[in-house]
Amino acid sequence: MTDFITLDPPADAAPGRGEPVLEVRDLSVDFGVDKKWVPAAIGLNYEVRAGEVLAIVGESGSGKSASSMALLGLLPTNSRVTGSVKLAGRELLGANEANIRAVRGKDVAVIFQEPMTALNPVYTVGAQIVETVRLHNEVSPEEARIRALRMLDLVELPDPEKAFRSYPHQLSGGQRQRAMIAQSLSCDPKLLIADEPTTALDVTVQAEILDLMRNLRNKLDSAIVLITHDMGVVADLADRIAVMRKGLIVETGTAAQIFHNPQHEYTQALLAAVPHLGQGGTDATTEVDVTAALAAATHAEILSIPEDELIRRERENAAALAAAEAAKPKGEPVLELKDVAIEYPKQGRVPAFRAVEGANLVIYPGQVVGLVGESGSGKTTIGRAAVGLLPVAEGTMRVVGQDISAAKRNGRQLHEMRRHVGMVFQDPSSSLNPRLPIGESIGEPMFLAKVAKGAELQHRIEALLDQVELPRDYRNRYPHELSGGQKQRVGIARALSLKPKLMVADEPTSALDVSVQARVLDLFQNLQKELGFACLFVTHDLAVVDVLADRICVMQRGRIVEQGTRDQILRNPQEPYTQRLLAAVPLPDPDKQRERRELRAQLLSGAS
Amino acid sequence: MPTYILKRFLQLIPVFLGATLLVYFLVFSLPGDPIVALFGDKPVNVAVAAKLREQYHLDQPFWIQYLLYLKSIFTFDLGQDFSGRPIATVLGEVFPVTARLAIMALIFEGVFGIVFGLIAGLRKGKFFDATVLIASLVVIAIPIFVLGFLLQFTIGVQLGWAKPTVSSAATVQDLILPAIVLGLGSFAYVLRLTRTSVIENMNADYVRTATAKGLSRFQVVRVHILRNSLIPVITFLGADLGALMGGAIVTEGIFNVPGVGNRLYRAVLSGEGPTVVSIVTVLVLIYCLSNLLVDLLYGWLDPRIRYDS
């Protein structure tokens, strides 16, 4: 524990007041695996005061979730928890079951990551909140109902009565998370544990939920422990931050200290790995300044930045935009969509669903086009249609010189076309056959296309493993023996195996940890430069396309609402939807994030 | 919802027509002359045989026979069986007995299957779970007639806890042992289905949420695990009611239960087309209705299904 660094917050900077609500001392969590104790968290020390937000940041496997679930005894039975957890001076560890139950939901409430599965699908939202209220308070059903409605109103659900009567699946993701928050707050908890509360949500919805939590923190007097892997989420909400790695807290400090002056190298690496807008400017010195761009495009006023500063940033943007105008040489398009509509075909009684309408899009050789939008916007649909997995209902789609709009499903033409197209899928774990060694997964396309076999095939597989920077002897390993990032490298190698002219990448990094994501994106970028394939990069993350893409298409509800060069979209967004999307991206910098939030508020109030 | 139920009822029409036609055809193509068989060892009286053939329309071609049969159904006059008793009366005698037997079996397999499955699921990997799993495997593996004779002999004859055969009144008490034998196979399936379902739901996020709310273990199980786990089990039970009604032939044979299975078996042997088809048609209708009931229950248990249709 030599690398343990604690920065004591200066007394005046601490936003929390009085005695700590939660005091954690020497908290260790072990899991019993194969009759051995495997540590998940080691000797954690932290405290949270009323009205204070402590963010615990770390990547998967860092022990951040396990240690927080241990506070309430929510871990599976094969775990062991030692140390001391004091809630308002009362020891929780080792307390008897009845006492712990009285604390759960009343004094300490939890918000979970996935709001769809965290609420019971067979009961109405109202019933579930009423259950919590009546469990801890001796109130009549009617009083409980009124309280539940008040909570639903507090979390800014547009129609509390309707939400009360709704089943979880009838609400959108953001509404479900609001309902979950309403349930958590229904007994005025002293401490709120939020475990990745926005990870499963779209960026605009994420921004709304973060706004809500900020408002609630000001209204209520709860202490909040926020568990997340996303430095952007933390920047605007946390007062203090604890960075965890491999079960240890490697650094704690105020938000300003961590962001502006990170001491531990892991914190520095974590911050550097967060993809954020402005990384991919045409030359490294001019950062894309979205704040200035948005302010200029919408004539919004930002109170916290001086006028001349904004003008200066905007001038930089204009210069960069002009530089970006020097377009790359073009050629025969690799992918061309003309007024394309794509439908999910009718299935039984479920009618056909038109997911994309009137899409126009061109990708030239060597170009990377980022397709961004929120869930349900149709971006994945376009990606799937481009490899012939979905039929084109209207318009023409040309892939690698062939018109596939009228191609028969599984016909010879699609077969032929797929030799020139590679695809990388979102979830590396489920897109690799678990019963095939990865070498075979990589070699399969070449074998099926009869381009190589025998020793030649083995040779090509080795070359591909080299390209994605995996050791050659990994070829005999099975997918479950690899980490997420390694699996996605295998996915990329497989997509590259036929030397495709076009690569369709569907959210290839969104299932990965930030530092892993950064390395995979790096690799992808290098391969693209080296091999020169064109790429349709589907993602929800604007920061990722900023790094990679030459052009960006923004999709909303099945339509491409805006497209242009990367710099046009990021430095001079015209569509209100693009502006909202940009303003919602969290920044790993507390000050800039505050500017962005002000701007977002103005955009939204201007829109309504 | 009403349109959904109406639609399901309309779907019964083709099922009804198809089932009757198919069964009628199968009985029609049975080898041997049922009228000749009726005389047994006695010499065939040609005049009587011709009269009987006319009475049962056996002198007509298949289609006419079938249409005449359909007509008899819609005029609520099912005719007579070969012993001269109205078929309607026969149905009225045998169906209540088998229904009683099937419902008792269903209650047995439902209650015990769910309770044992729930406990086994909650104690996954422990002694109770392992024992119950092995026992259920044994039950599934042994053919029902072996189990039937075994239980009849040990419990009925040796221990004398229950009557080894059923009286003609077929009271509830008489039927306890046959019902257990009839329900044993499905009991094992219900148990395993419940267990799997409970184990799956125990690890669900909303169960963790329920615990985090401060609910006791018992409340979590009762309110959040049990109801969600029952959805697949109910489907199985509903479909099984139809199977129990029609599939009781072996059990009814062992315990001499005067029910549908016994009568159907005799009717098939003697080639009594109208009797066979009448019984099978009622069975088909029961099967369809119990499936409809399951679908409605399904919607009640799982709102995601209710609102999507």
C-alpha cells in the first residue's frame, strides 16, 4: 500500500456539514472462489457527510460495487466482509438481520444501474413504492399512495398519477430510473448509494438524471455515494472523489484536486483515457470548443465565461473549420445510400416496423463515417442493412459497387458482397463462438470464402493476431479465457481477415472499460490508417467519433438529421438535436462541465 | 381484451372441425367390421346386421357418415352407442369421473410440485435440493404403469391405507391414490420447472432491489420471487389439464376407474366411431379451453404480455 495517497480536503472547501453520516474504516471484502478467499476490496477508509457527494471511481473489477454493496450486506453468501461501517455512529457490520433490514431502504437507499431489471416487471411502479413506504412507516395505504405520488412528482415525472399506475416496461429508460430514484427517496434516507445510475442511459437522458440528482441533493440533506466508471459523470456532481483500483483506494481528494492535480499515476491514466470532445482536432493545438460553438450557433448567453473569452474560442473554431475544408481525395463510393428506408419485416401479428426513412449517406474509400444518435434512432439498423442483414424497403443501397437494394435474402449477391465487408459487433463476448478457439474464429471467414487453407490459413491467422497486437499463441485459447478488450481485438481481427473495403463497426467499444476502450480505439485507428479500409462507425458516443471519424451523421428517430465533416458537426452544429446531444456529453472537467450545463439549460428552455 | 377472447373462441372452430374429421377418418379406416365384431362368436344374422349398418350409417360412404355425424352434434342428438345407450348419457357418466380425477391430480402436482420446487430452488445445491432432484428424476424415468401397480400393491393392498380399486361411484376418497399416480410424472416436471425458475429469479436485479428496500427474506420470496417464478409453471399446468383428462387411460385401467379412458378404450376396440369421436371432441375442446385459460392467466400474472397483445 505504498501508493496510498490521501489529500485531506481543506476545511473551507468541504461542502459536507457536521458529523459524517457514513464512516467506513478498514473495510475489506473477500469472495470465496474454489475454497480460497479472493480479495475484492482491501482496507477501505472513507466518510461521507450530509449533503455531500462522494464519488467512488474505478474500472470493472476495482471493487467499487462490491465494497458498496457490502455496506448493506447485499453481497452473495460466498463473501466475507471485515472492518467497520458506521451509519450516524451506529455499527452496521455484524448487526443482526432485523436491524440491518430496518436500515435498508429507510436510512440507506440504493439506486441500481439497470432500471429495467431493477424494478419488478409484474408490479406497477406505484405498488413498488408503496411497498417500500409501508414497510418502514406505519401509514395507511392511502397515505402511502399520497407519499408515493409526491415522490414521483419530486423526481419530475411529467404525469405522476400515470407513472404510479404504469408497469416498468411502459416507461422509458429515463423515466424508469426516475421511478427508481423516487422509490429510493421515499423514506428520506440519510445515505443514498447510487451504483452506476446513468450507465445504461442515453447521453441526453443521462444529463437529465444527473441534473435531477443535483437538484435533489440541494433539496434533501442526504449524503450520496456515487459509484461510477465515468469521470464525466463525476465531474459535475461529486464533491469528493475516491479512485479505486484492484480493491484499493489509490487516491482521494476534492473534485477540483482530482481533476486539476491528480497525484496518482492511475488517476492520471484514467483521466487521460476518458474520450472527450476535442481530442481529435485537425491539429493538436486547436481544441474543438463545443461550448463556444454551441453558444455561437444558438446565440445562447453563458454567464460564467467572459465575452472576449468566448469570442476568442469561437475564432479558433472558425480557423479550424476552414482548415478542415481541404477535403480528402475521393473515388468510387464504398457505401452509398440514396433515400433508403429500412424495415424490420412483419413477423406474425407484429406489423413491419420502419426503423429508417429517407437516409442519404456516402462513404468514400478510406473514409471513416461516424453514425451517432440515441438508442432507437436507427443507427444500428443502417449498419445491419449495409451488410445485408436487413432488407432495403425503399431507395437504393450500393455496397462496394453493387446495388444490393433488391438482393435476395441469403442470395448469391449478398454472399459475394459480404466478402468485401467486415463487421465488428458490440458485445465481444456474445459475438464469438464460445466453443471455437479464437484462431478458428479469425480464420473462419477466410476458410469459408476459400481464400486460404492449411498452412497458408494458419500463417494468415498469425499475421492477423500480430496486427491486433495479440500474442500468436492465443490462437488456441477460447473466448472465456480472454478479457473484454482482448475479445474485441479478436472481433476486429476476424472482421479484417478478408481484407474488407468496408468495415461496419457497431458500438465496438461501448461494452469496455474506459482505459481498455482507449487502447482498442487506438489500435483501430492505427489499423485504419495502415490498411485504409472505409468504415461506418456506429456509436452513441460523440467523443469516440470525434477521435475517429472524418465525417459524422447524426440520426434522430430514423432520420439522418444532420451530416458533415467532423469539424462542421462539432464546431458548428446547426440542428437543435445535434446541439442538445453535444451539450449533454459530460466532460471530465468540473469547470467546463458547469459551462456546458448552463448552456444545456438554455438550449432546453429555448426549445420549449 | 374481449376481442382477444373472441378471437381465441373463433380459433376453436377450425380446431373442432379438424379434430373431428381426423378422428372420424382414423376410426373409419380401422380394419375389421364392427358389426361383425358385435356378434362375437355367434353366427352373423344378415338382416339384423344390415339393419344395424343402416342405423349407424355404416352403409354410407365416409363423407356422408361424417356429415351425418356433424349434423347429429349440432342437433344435440349424438345417437346411441352399440349397446343402445344414448352417447350423451355415456359422456355424462364418464366425464365427471375423469374430470374429478384429473383435477385432483392437477391439485396434487401443482401444490406439491410448486412447494417442493420452491424450497429446492431456494436451497440450491443443499441436501434437500439434491435429494428432491434425484427423486424427481427417478419418478420421471419409471413408466407410469409400473408406478401405478407398485403403489396399488404397496399402499392399497399391503398397507391398506387406500382402496386398491375404485368403486363405481368413484368418490373423491376412492380417487386419491389414482390421482397421485396420474399426477406423479407431471409433479416431477412442475418441481423441476419451479426450481429452475426460482433459481433464475433469485439472481434477478429486482430481487436485490427488494432486499435493499428492507423486505425480509420471507417477504422477498413471497412477493417478488414466487409470483415471477410461477409464470412458466402455470403455462405447464394449464396445458397439462388437457393431457391428464385424455391421458388417464393407463391409470384408469390399473385402478379400474369408470372414466373417459376406460370407455374410450372399449369404444376404439369395438370400432364405435360416433362414441370415439364424441369423446375425443370433448377432450379436444377441454384442451383448447384450458389453453385459453392459461393465456388469460398468463396475462394476469405478467403485465408485459397483457399490454403487448
